[in-house]
Amino acid sequence: MVDLSPQKAYSIFLDYCDEIAKSKYILSTTAIKNLLRFIANTPCLYNYIAKCNENIKFREEYAKFMGDKTLEIPSNPMATVSVISALLFDFDRNNVDIDRFLMKYYKYDDYGACYQQFCNTVLIAYAKAFGGVVDYKEKVIEGEEEKPVHNQAKETAMPFISKMMHIVEDDGNISDAFKEDLLTVLDGLYYSFDISRAKMIKVVWIGLSAMTKNYRPIQSYMREVRLILEDYALI
């Protein structure tokens, strides 16, 4: 067991999430196992998950999350932490086959693309929800090796991200599934800036760029954000 403060534990938790997001699909099970081992051996994180489980109707929330055709990420952070933790443990124990899971919920031609989309949606939502549970706005500290994100980069980029989210929300010409996925990734990028996680910003940006390559309504804002990321050496 590792006795860490919630702040330090969450910072390391985010590092493990970064490892999962940057892993190639064929190595993903190892990265997921590393995160779960850390959670299991860190009392404060394990206790947070236990408390989340106690405060929701777990079976109902998990069934709702694993919809027939799409994943329904809960709006309640405690439910999100609970069901996604359970999903990751189910992957590790082979209770849920990750190959079938990815092909069911992500309509791409190969497992690598499906896995990247999983990281850009589910994993980002998980990291954000866990941050909410441990009160990240006041307590999260940066990992010692994490490159700092300049305040000017955050102040300049975040309004553009907000504008893109409004455009997507108001767009009636795209499918509900694409809209939901795109809003989740944009929210993940905003969140990555909010907590100053340079590595997470880069990972989410790569996924967002791939998703929006043929989506014209936000391209002008995408170009502005790309310039900011390049100016501050974040990509």
C-alpha cells in the first residue's frame, strides 16, 4: 500500500491515464493494468471509488452506461468514476472483451482508431470526473516532470475551445453520436488546459484533429488553437 495525499495520488493517477492514452492498442492492457494496480495500492483512491459505489445505484448506472449502441457517460462525476473504474477492472479480468467492446461502440476500421477514440472520450471523462471527486480545482498539484502550461496559453486558447463547443452544440446537421463524442473531446481539451496538463493537451489535440479533419464549421478556431499550441511548444 502507498500512503499518499489525495493531491499527489491524483497527480500520479493522471500520469497513468497519460500512459494509457499514449499506448498503442496492442500494449493498452498493460497500461490499464498499471493504472489499476496503482489504484488498488493507493488507499485514498481506492476509498474514493468505494464511496462513489456507495452513493449511486451501481448496476443501474453501469447498465445505462453500456447502452445498446452508444456509451452514455453519466453526468454525475461519482457515477462516472464508479462505472468507468468497473469497466477498466472488467477489461483487466476479461469480464468484458476489449476487442468486442471497441468495435461495438466505435465505428472505425481498425482497433487502433477505436482505442484512440475510447481514450479521447471515456478516459478523458474518467480523469475529469475523478478530479471532481477529489476537488481538483483546489487540490491538484502538477507532477514534478510535467511541463508547465503558460497562463497566457490557457487564457488565449480556452475561449476558442468554448466557441467551438457552442458551434457543435448548435449544429443540427451532424448526428447526435458525433456531436456527443466531439463535445466530450472538446471538453477534455478545455479540462486539460484548466488543470495545466501539457501531456494530456497534446494527446487530446491529436484525437480532436483527427475527428474534425472533415468538419468545416470549427476549422478557423482549430487553426487559432493550433497556432497557440505551436507558439507555446505544446505540440
